[in-house]
Amino acid sequence: MTDHARIGLVTVSDRASRGEYEDKGGPAIEAELFKILLSDWEAVNVVIPDERKVIEATLIDLCDHEQCCLILTTGGTGPAIRDVTPEATAAVCSKLMPGFGELMRSESLKAVPTAILSRQIAGIRGRSLVINLPGNPPAIHDCLMAVFPAVPYCIDLLEGPWLDTDPEYCPAFRPKHAKKPGTKPGTKPGPAAG
């Protein structure tokens, strides 16, 4: 386990990967993470086309070789013919985490009725959590705020780095027995000194 979190940010878009369209999804995720996380972390940014084999290979690389504890994808989760991000995610994950998709759709439905068309999922590969996010920046914000309180404890259970969040912006939930590695029994976990 390392104290330094590597987080994969994957934009799935034919046009953005060809340079025909400005990637707004990846930067929107990164901006949200800067607000959410107090821990030391670095982004591993990738922009790829809507090609299932490419998405699968990218997720495998980020999990197995780049050792990202968390991978957040944006794009490719709708019903369009070339939207295959959920299929690629399911193919490379050993466990699916259906609660993430359920909560994100529920949250997005408060804003737009077409959120029911979103097929985003989440899953586990090794010690990495992969979460599909929508492509629209406001929807990215809504979905991240809905699910991120559970993300740090999920990463704990995968024996990944301890993620501290800004309690005033997006408080993380951990059971009372969860302790930051290296803390003495009876002490409350808190932000890392730095």
C-alpha cells in the first residue's frame, strides 16, 4: 500500500481523441477531485476513442501497470451504437458494484428525465475501483458528489491508499472501526499531516 494515490481519468470520445472536440469531461472530473480530496494524489489522464478493445486495454493498463487505485471514466455510457464503456468495464472487472450506477442514475434523474438512458456501472479489478461517469460536466458533478462519500472506504477495503476528503465539500463515510494506517487505537482518523 502506498500513501500516494494515482487516479486514472479516462475520456472516451471519438471526436476528442481525434482532436476535433475539446475534452470537457476529463478536466471536469479533475477539477472536482481537487475540491473533494485533501490527500496527496496525481491524475493519469487518457483520451481514447469509443472502441471497446481500446477501452478494455486502457482500463487494464491503468489498474495493473499504472496502479491507479481509482479510475473514473467519462463518456460512452448512453444507448448510442458506439457507446460501449459499460461493456468494456464489465469485461475487465472481476466484481461489479451495482450500487454506484443505481445511485448515479437516481441522482441524475432529479435533473433530467433522460438520465434513465445512462448505463454507467462500476466494478473492481484487483485493487482498483473503476467508475463510469456521464460525459456532461454538471452531471459529472452530481454523480461524483452522490457516490464519492463511499469511495474512500471502498479503496480501504481494496488495501489502497487512505483518501481524505474535504468534510465541508464532500465528507467521506467510514465505519467507526476504520482507522488510518499508523494511527494508534482510540485516535480519530484525520487529514494527513503535510
